[in-house]
Amino acid sequence: MEENFHKGGEVSLLNIYSSELPGSTPFIKRDKFDFIVNTVIPELCSLRKACVLFNRMHVPGCGGTALAMHTLWFLRDKIRCAVLTDSNADLAEVADQVVKLLMYDHEEQLPQVPVLLMIDDFEDMDKVFDLQQLIEKECVRKDIQSSSPQVILLNCMRSESSEQPETTAETVFIGNNLSQMEQKQFEQKLVEIEKTHKNAETFYGFMIMKKNFLPEYIQGVVRNTLKSFNINQKHAQLIAVLVLLNVYCKGASLSVSLCEEFLGLQPKPFCGSGRVEDEFGKFSTFISIVSVEAKVVFKQTHTLLLHSQTV
């Protein structure tokens, strides 16, 4: 799980949980974490409004979603936390579920703690505002009255620009420039990773951040990995399709069985699928297998390819 995350896979709460187990290395937090939990959240809780909104903008691949997840994990004992993962969900239904979570075990009295809802990667800001209004209307319909916010929306959105806007109580930007303190944390983390992982150099999601998003490093990795790329080879054709899917259709994937069929692999009926990723050779570090869904996906380290002028 840690290996998949550091190679560029999506972060999960399990990553944060496991980092707190005995013998594990701490989860790296961006500098803005303390500002969010110690300043932003308390200020939002002081407002006289049923549902308040906080925007957390980030450059893709800079640890912005991980920071938001860590915020939820850190506050889990004080606030009821939830994550909205389906950007196409019925917003009215979402508002209803959020208020049900708010009122759970408090049917006859006012809620004791608010709900913190993380909205992950909505591309339309208007949908976020619509959800906020629907939650407020649902609170009115349920006659929920309070002098402090009952629902906090933590809106995580990607920013196409790396230029850092002014940080406010309503918007915090997570960029791709590490502070000296953050760089020191990455140096220490690498020492620990290398003790347990022999292939740490292929942890591109981690290494790109450790190198402070240095373009020369990214271009070098891409150049060295793709110098043997031959479009006439089936595994090269398949990696090209996965890259295109990832660029033009976010979250797209291919089934393992389809990849096996295209690569001419024989599935093993009694032992499960073979290691399809091994057939990609040097490109295997760019993909991952989602075992629950039996799908092959291109890792989020596609940023490494897109940001390189060698491609």
C-alpha cells in the first residue's frame, strides 16, 4: 500500500493510519496543514451560518489530496468526517445524507459536533455552491438551528496554474515548491523508505516531490524510461493507450482480462491472474493493478510524462 502511494497512486486513509502504527515512518504533512487545522477550521466554526465552505486549491501531484485526507484523519475525534468521491452524484441526495450524518444519534436535540465533508476534485465550482445551498435548505427543512456551522465543506480542486494566489481563511493554495522544512522531511523519509524498499528510485510520486519538482529530474526519468519505447511492441501500444486514457478520460482504466488478452497471456484459473504489470517491462513502474476491481490503471505520475518536454 505504501509502495503504491509513493509511486504515484491515490492516497487513502489507510495510508495515514498505517503511518501511525509502531515501527512506521510518519506521514509527511505540507506546511499548510497546521494553518488549516489550527486557524482555518476554528475560524470557520465561529461563523454564524449553517454550511460554510473552504477551498483548498492544489497543483496536481503536490500532495494536496493527501493533505486534505490527513486533515480529516486528524480531526476525526472532534468532527464527523466524510468524503464525497462521486462528482456525478445527485447533489440533493448528498445533502440529505450529510444532514442525516449530522443528526445521527441527535434526533431529539441539536447536533453536538459538525460534519466535515471533503469534496474531491469537482471541476465545476458552481456545483460546489449548489451543494452548499442544498445543505442549508435541508438544515432549514429539518429545523436545525444553531449559532455555529453544522457542515463544513472542504473543497479540494486542482489548479492549472502553479502561481500561488494569496492565502485567505476561505482559500488555501498548495503549490509545487517545497519549503526547507518540507525538503528536510522528504530527505528523512527517503532514508527510512530505503531501509524497507529496494526499488525506492521508482517511487516517482515521492521522488518528484523530494526533488522539489525539478524539471531536469523529471525529463531525465522520462528520457531514460522511454528510450527503449517501440510502438511495434504490444506492451508499448498498451502503455500508450493507458496514457491517453488517463490524459483525456480521468479515472479511466482497462480490465486485467482485456490486457491479458491483448498481450497474449493465458489466465490462470486456479491461481488467479498472473502479474500483468511484469509484461510491461520498464514501463511497469507507471501502472498499478486495482485488485478489488481487477483493472489496470496508469498511475497519477502521468504528471511526470506530461511535464517533460521530451514527450
